[in-house]
Amino acid sequence: MKRKQVQLECIELPSSEQASELNRRFDDYLQTQFPGIAPESADKLFMLEARDESGRLVGGIHANCYWDGLEILTLWVDESLRGQGIGATLVEQAEDYARKNGAVVAFLKTAEAKVFYQKLDYEVYGVLEDRPIGSQLFHMKKRLDVEP
């Protein structure tokens, strides 16, 4: 079978129309593989914030609920307040929100907080070397539909 010739182009700053077309075509494909799967527009992006008495942001989590899962995108706690349970509370509240929205699994990537997440019952399911160079990027997961 002869391979078709196609023209490839690198687009460094794709327009929203270009990205939308690609995402729409991918969503159409997903529907053929997983009929009834929720489209990207059904994603539930959310944040939880921790603020001190003066209103200054001292911690937060940014996450997304989609396809029966919780993806933790960003977790940060001010260095002076680490070790006081703020991060664990943020993760637990995000997991509770996700469960209420149908999530059965949580997942994330981290280069430096593997031990922190392991204490919260996350487990490593993959490691990417040299991301960034000289480090390891850990892909971690946790079931949300089972009792610990």
C-alpha cells in the first residue's frame, strides 16, 4: 500500500480557530471509540484557594474534572507554611469535589512532590526521565472510588 503524501507545517502560535478544528476532529473520533463520552466543553475546571488573615494567597490547587477523573494541574503552598497540612487539605477537598462530580480516579504529574502525594495514597504509574534535564517527572494516580 502506497503512503499518501501530506504537507506538514509547524504552527508556533496556533489561532483559536486552528486549535478548535483539531480538537473538534479529535472529539469526533473519540465519540466513535467511546460513544457518549463528554466533550471537552463539559470539563469542570476549578480552583481552591488558601488565604491568610490579610487576604494574601498562601496556597491553592487548580484542577479539572473530566472523563470520570480528577486531574490535578497545579498545587502550591507558600514555603513558609509547608508542613502544616494546607496542601493535604487542598488535595482532599479537590478529591471530594471530584467525587461529587463523578470522578473515580485522580491523576497528576510532579517532579518534586512524589513523597507528599504518596502520603496521600497516590502511587507512581510512570516516570519520565530528563523532564527537566537531570530530573524525573512522576506520573501518579489514586483511586477515588475505594475506601483507604
